[in-house]
Amino acid sequence: MAYIKFSKDTTINMILDEQAGEGLCRIREKVAKDIERTTGASVQTDANGDCGQAVLAATLGEGTLADALAEKIPELKTLSGRWESYGFYLAEHPMEGVESALVIVGSDRTSTIYGMFHLSELLGVTALGFWGDVTPPVWESALLTDERTGEKASDGHLVKMVSGGISKEPSVKFRGFFINDEWPCFGKWTFSHYNGFTAEMYDHVFEYLLRMKGNYLWPAMWTSSFLLDGPGIASMQLATEYGIYIGMSHHEPCMRSGEEFSIFKGENSPYGTEWNYDVNKEGLLKFWEDGLTRVKDEQIFPTVGMRGERDSKLLGDDATIAENVRQLKEIIINQRKLLAQHVNPDLKKVPQLFAIYKEVEDYYFGDGRIAGIRGFDELEDVTLLFCEDNFGNMRALPQESERQHPGGFGMYYHVDYHGSPISFEWVNSTPLVRIWEQMTEAYEYGVRNLWIVNVGDVKFQEYPLGYFMELAYDFETWGGGSSEKVREYTAQWVQKQFGAYASEEQCREITWVLEESVRLNSYRRPEALNDTIYHPAHYNEGRRMLERCEELEQKTEQLLAELTGTPAEKAYFSMIYYPAAGSANLLKMHLFSGMNHLYASQGRAVANVYGEKMQACIQKDAKLAERMRTFNGGKWSGMELEEHIGFVNWNDEDWRYPVQHVVTLPKKPRLTVSRADGTGSYTNQYFPIPLVIDDFRYAGKEKVTIQIANGGTGSVEWKIEESCDYLEFSAREGSTELLDEVEITFLREKLPVGQEAEFACNIRTERESVQLRILCRNESMAKVPFGAYVMQDGLCVANAADFSVKLGGVYKEGRASFERLADYGKYGSGMKVCPTTADYGKADWENGSAPALMYEIWAEQEQTYILEIRTSPANPLVNGGSLQTGVRINSGEVQALALIGEGYRGGDTECEEWCRAVLNQEHCAKLPVQLKKGINTITLYAGEAGVVLERLQIYAPDRQPKSSYMGPDVSYRKA
């Protein structure tokens, strides 16, 4: 049995090849610290002669150690030619003087590092030791063995089976992240802790990337220059030692940062004064040439092409597509000549990138009349980087005819964005299920060469970044298939970060806090919230959201109290508590503001209370930021500075706190009555106006809450004297200075089937009275089929995932069907066609080859209704394409329902429809339909690929749903 044991009374020798570079030596020191912290074992890195137990790490082609180990372990020879794969074996006497060893051999330098960090993972060290403040477990002993053993893991003792083998090749070849939008947070932090964007700071970034099995980075670029700030190219050289590829973002060609031109341009500069190829061609070519010469021996991934200065349009608003295409072609030809001259004559050995970003998409595809740069010979071996719409929704993706492009395709994704219509940069607001859905789509469309994600300041994006990187490395495990994989990942992630010191129950609660906080943020990005988003009354929307915030806040505080004083405390505060508590508090602030405004409009004393609650949230927001600033000795000071309240445009200059309404009250009590879910307020009138409640005329409507409030000072003493057998009141009298709530329950079984009744009562004080008229009916459901939704008062609402029948379809040689996405979107689920490349049109709807969903609706009467379909904020996946679905009512003809309007352009900030979609997190399309009285079947057919169906609403034109963000409740469905 081969084994290696770590404990405080053992010595482990970590041996590298004599020719191992500085990067592997640095990683050896990091792994040695991991071993010492977790097991107490003594680790020697300069062993000579007999050394007992050892960790041997080497890279094929770099020195002789790997070859010698491959002679002892022949399977290691299969690593040759593989991309970023490593062998991981336990062996006895693998070399002279070593009794037992863990052997790690990589096909390249980067994979050797992956293998070394895999040892750390086995000991419980995660990628988030630094960035997430995670404390690793401590073991009395840790045994790695290649055989099943009778020894079992117990408290303080770890036993790991190491089967030995060759790791998989990564699913996506280049995988990494982009530090962006880094001021004020990341910038303030790194200057106060590392004296700038230095190599010392980047060592933490590189280690994070490598522990996540990444290999590619776009460094920070706002007022910083990666190749100057190291100092000099020290950061670049360190990346090369680690085997990390460095790119310079989508708009910084030939390894020159945008900031460098600002620094070096001038009348006496060889680079000229203008970032304009027409007037300063020679200066720019010289600028790019010097940039490539400087890094010709480093591990680079240069961008080719050009955009305007500061990420603007290349030739300005007036230039034609043809003019832009002509200039881009010339620029790319000349840049590639420089690459061949100064980096490598064989350009197939130089990874290169061309970014199809924003308006560059027009230059790439052309406009139907003018050919774009697509198919340009000079781009044959260049990775074509597509981009979603900056809000996480794919745009044009490679179509089948071009998926064999030799240079492959990349995707630039965002979980942080600085730009129109409103930036989102504070804390994570992207659910993993959205990343899973969109990046699975990209992968299935052939985007497999490069994935890069914009993570802003890095801090507070630990959870989505970890998943993005895991998905890119091991798509087979975490991508495709079912959205349930996301929940599996989250549970595993929480267990890795907290499981050593938190109980199973605490881990489950941390998981809930994490998911719920991101879920609430995803409905509406925090920066885009204000008092008008969630309605304070309609459909009890504001109350329900407030209950969720308070539950989240309570659980967050409870967990912090439980974990305080334990090794899990810092990680919990750093990654979970601050974002969750801050998000709940922020949403509460806006909800309180909306309630303050509503109650002020009703003249209620309680309005002032909600104004005070709103102010308390404003103060708490500042206190939370201060706690983050001083947390862990000020380790993250600066990261708390992101503005996040009340944005009114894409930038933060005009952000604003909610407005507080203050009500000056009469010097006596005053009775006001309303529904909790309504805005109308009823008071004592000379000619009485009753509050009519007719909800109980409809099946499934069993409870209504009314509010009895004080519109003055003092106390309102109220009572309800009248009663009946079929209605219950949660209270019949009370005294309130502010507001009481009374729940009215309809006891439907006490009213004969088919019978209607009306009950009138008065809410009285000594001087005032408001009448209630309550209409009831025990409606017969005998004729309604099981599974059908029942339209009530001209409105019917159904979630797309709650269909009656699902019909499969045909796609190429196989099948396609709608699949349910759990915990998705605004309504908790969605339906998307898989495979995601399958799309359909009118002919497919008519011949039955398109997948379809059927819904049964019981209509009150025959008439024209409005069918409203709500979907994900998807964009066409074909450039210039449309999005539609087919709709059939009963046995009628299939109608096409356009989900987006003509001229829609995803990602174009001048497209109001797109801006509305990404802010509201949905498209909403409407179609007049004729329903008959009784049962109706609505069939929705799959249209263009990429759309997720989320909800159906059907309503009479004169019964439009009340204004709200999340919409009405799902209608009664006969079960």
C-alpha cells in the first residue's frame, strides 16, 4: 500500500525539478503553508539525500524529473500533448532516497500547479483563504492512501483515497476573469494595502485564479497599467512564471493598456498625440510595436483590432459600416505583421483575440447590404470573442455553419457592469441558475475556447465567480442537463467554505441566506431600486417583499451570532453577512419609502413611522459599510465604498436617498379604513361610501386583510358589532394610535354551493363609522376540468412551468422539448427548449415538429381577451434576428407573437425596449385572443432559440391587472 501521512510528528519533503522556475517555487511555498496549517507537519523544500515521505512535482519538458517519474509510472507518459492535465499518484520508492511519495506531474506548468493545489484541496484548503477569509480545517493527522483501508476518518483525523490517475482536460481552453470598474473600491483598497496595482497584490489575484483552475486574466485598467505598475513588467513576468495568459481587455490592442497612451502621447513622442488611425497611423503602429517587443517572451494573449479612445466607437457616429470595416481590416493586417515580426513568425502559436463587442458586432456581421469582417482571412486563427448584452443575456452566437472556425470562439460575460441603463457593481445580483442557463447555451453553440467574466472589484463576487470558473473547467459535471446542478454546486460550495466549523444545519441555513439574498437582488438590481418598484399595496407586493427581507435579515443576524468566536466567523461576515444584510436593508429602505408615501397620501399617522424606519435603514447602510471597512483589522478597507442607492442613470453622480414624506396630523383621532392590498382610503362621510370586498365570489379566495388606521393623534377606539355564520374576523375591536390589521376569512363550506350572499357591517368609533359590504359566493366548480385555471373577474395568471400538457418536438435527427428551470427568474421557474440550439418557425408550428406547452383556461364569458406572455430578457441569437413564439387558441390557426419589437437591439443603450427588459428582468408581449365561455386550450409553440417562458396572463381589456412589479398571484387551479 502506498501512502503519505501528514501530522505534527512527520516531515514531508517537497521536491521540484532543479530547473523548476520561480512560479513553481512560489506555489511550493504556498502549498507547504497549507500543509503546515492544516496538519502541523514539517515541510522541507530543500531536501537532499534520504527523505522518507515526499511530494514530487514536475512538468513534462521542463527538466529531467518528470521523465524519470514517467519511467516509474508509465501512465504519466500519456500526458504528452494534453492541455493542462496532470497526473496525481501515490508511489513507493519513486526515486532513490524516497520511501513513499505523492507524485504530481503536469503536461505544462499551469497543470503542475493545479496538481499541487489539488493536494491543498484534499486537506480542506479552498480557493477563498485570502479573498473569502476562509479558515481551513486543522487535522490531528491526514492520510492519503491508494487502497481502501480499515482506518476511518474521525474527529481530527482525515483519510482520503487517492485512486491515482490523469486529470481531465479543461472543458474551455482559456478561463479567467476581468478586474474592472475598480474605482473607488478595488483601487482604494490596493493603494492602501499594496501601494498600487503592484505585483505583490497581483500575486493574490494569480493564486486565486490558479486555485480555481483558471489560466487567463484581464488585469485592472481604470487609471492603471499592468505593464508599468509591477513596478515595470514584474506582474507580467510573475504571470508567465505561473503559466497564466494575460490579455488586455476587449479594447486594448497589442498588449498596451489604454492608460499608457495617455501617459506617453505628446508632440515630441514617437507615438504622436491622437488615438486616431487615420491621422496617426505611424505613431500607433510604433506604440503597438513597442508594446509587443516588451512582452515578446511572456505568456500573452493579445487583442487585435481597435476601438476609439476610452472604449468608444472607432470612427465616431457619422462613419459608415463600410468605413469601419475597411479600417479594421487594415489595422488587423498591420498588427498581425507586428506579432509575426516581434513575437512568433508562426501566428498559429500566438493566441489572439478579436472582440465582437457593442457596435463592433455591426462591423463583424455587416448590415445585409455591406459585408462585415466576418470570414476575413486574417481572423482565421484568431479567437472571436462574443459578448452578451452586459446584463448577462446572450446576443448573437456562432451559427452551425461557422462553428468550425479554427481560432475558436470566446464569451465575455458580466456579473458586474458599469454602463447604461444602470450600473450594477456593489454586491452579487446574478443568480447561478442564470449563469448556468446562459453559459450552457454559449457552450452548446460552440463557444469553448475562451470564457472571461467581468467581476468588478473581485470582492463580494466569490460565489458567482467560483461557479463560473468551475463550469468552464468541468462543464461535463456542472453544465447542461438539469438546473438542479446549480443547487448541488451551492450546497457543495457552502460545505467547502464552512463545513469544517459550522454544523450541517448551519450550512443549510447559510445556503438559504446566500441563495435568498442573490434571489432578491436578481429581481431588480440593487442600484436600480427605488420607492416605486415594488408596489406598497397591490397584490400585497410590498408586504410580501418586506416579510422576505425581514426573514433574511433575522436569519443573517442569527447565524452571525452563532458563528461569532468560531473560525467560521470571518468567512461568514466577509462573503455572506455583509452582502446579505446590506441587500436586505437596502430593499427594506425602498419598501419603507413606498409605504411612507402611500400612507402619507392616505393621511395616516403611520406614514411618519415608516419614514423613520426608512431613515433607520439609511443609517444602517452606513454602519454596515463601516463594519466592513474595519473588519479583520481593515483588511478590505476601501471595498465598502461602492455607491448603490437610488441610481437614476448609468453613473452614480445623481444617486439619491428616498424622499421622506412627513404628515402633520389633526389634533384628534380620525378613522381611516382600507384594504391592505389597495390604495383607496375610506373615512366617515356625510354620504357614506362603503368599502366593497368582492373577492369571496371567486374560488380560492378565502382571506382578505383590511387596515383600520388613525389619521390623527391620540387613539382610535374601534369595533365591529355585526356578525354572520360564514365570515370570521381576526379581531372585532381594538385601539390603535397607528394601524391595526384585521383578517377576514370566508368559511366557504358554510354557504351552499351555488349560493350568493352579501354581508354589511360597520367599523365604528364613538363619532365615526365606515361601512363594509362583503360579497360572497360558493361557486360551483363541477364543470371545470381538473388542472384547468379559472379566470376570475376577468383575470387569469399561470406560471409557464405549470402547464397541462407538454408536447415534444423534432430537432435534426433527434428530439427537442421544453425543460423546466427551477428557481429561475421573477416567478420562480421557467421553461426553455433543449437542446438550446433548436429553433422553430411557422411551418414547424403547423406541422407539429415544434415543442409545445398547453394550458387549460376556464373563461367566464366569451369575448376578446389580452394574452400577455412574460419571458426572460433574452436577445436574438442570430444577428438581426427576431424572437417570437407561436400561439394557438383551441383549434384555431397558429398566430405568431413577437416577443420584441422591430428595431430591437440587445445591448444598445439607445434601445428603450432593451433597457426596460434588463431593468425589469423580462420581456412582456401581448396578443388579442378570442376565448369562448367555458374551457379553452392555449398552446404555446417554441420559436427562436434562447427564450425562457416564465408566465402567462390573460385579462379582459377593461380588467387590466393593477400596477405592480411582480404581478398578480397565480390564479386558482382546480386540483
